[in-house]
Amino acid sequence: MLNNKLNLKRLLSALTISGCLLGGVATISFAQGNSGLTIFSGVNRENILNYYLDFGGKANARDRYRLRVPGKKLIGGASKFFIAYPDYFDGKFDVDKIEVRVKDGKDKISLPLREVVWDKESYIIEIDLEEPMKESKKVEIVFSNVKNPEVGTYYFHCQVLPADDLPIRQHLGTWIVSIDP
């Protein structure tokens, strides 16, 4: 009888510890999956865009940024994307490793780019599509081989030049990117 109670206590302890460990691992793996809980950002909740950092967003390390724009924000399609970042962002971008991907059925395809311009003085990256994207589709802008900056929170603002006849940039939203130690 005493032996059964000890085994039950051991089993419950092992299950409790296992649950805590699995919960902790899941939390760590999703830590850079989106903007997280944002309370005092100054950005309206509907204007916060999702992103994912493939390699965890560690300071001064190489990473891949997946900056996502929902299709409902691209009503007029897109011919150019403009990504503005803060002047205190001291990371480095590799303009030869930037892609714009859209979902086509089950596959993601990279759209051909005419040009990518990194204006370091104005803190903006301009991505010009070879062919304008006429329809509203979910877009993922992928920045590969990025050297992360120091620890901090960085606001990346997304604007688009629509594919229609109106040549005025439209603000789509903001990615609030966190870089950890």
C-alpha cells in the first residue's frame, strides 16, 4: 500500500515536471513568431504586422527576417514596397538576399524583382517588383543574411505603391521587431 502511494507521487511529479519543460520549450520556440503582447507601442493594434525571425533574433548574430503582410491590406495590389526602419538600427542588410514571396495554391513563389535599393541616409529599403502584383494576396518579404543590431525594439514601417493608377504610397502597418541578448 505504501509502495503504491510512493509510485503515484513519483508519477505525478514526473508528469508535472515534464509538462513544465514542454511548455517552456514551446514558449521559447515561438518567442520570435510575431509581435507578441504589445501594450504601449503607440501603434494601433490593427496596424501591427506579424513577422518571424528564423534564427531567434539574437543580438549581433546573422538572421532571416520574414516580414508578413496580410492580403486584406493589399487591396490595390503592389508594384513597390518601402520598408522604413529607425535611425538607431545598426544592423546590416544584404540587398542581394531579399525576396518577395506570395502563396500560390499550396506553394510559395518568389516574385521577380526589378531592383532593391537600400538608402542608408533615409533609412529605407525600396523593393521594386518586375511585374506589378494586381490581386490582393498574402505577402512575405524575406530578408536573408541580416546582421542583427544591438539588443532592442525596432519599428519597421511598411508602405506600398499600389499596382493601380494612383501613384501614392499607402501605409500598410508596422512590424515591431525585438532583438534579444
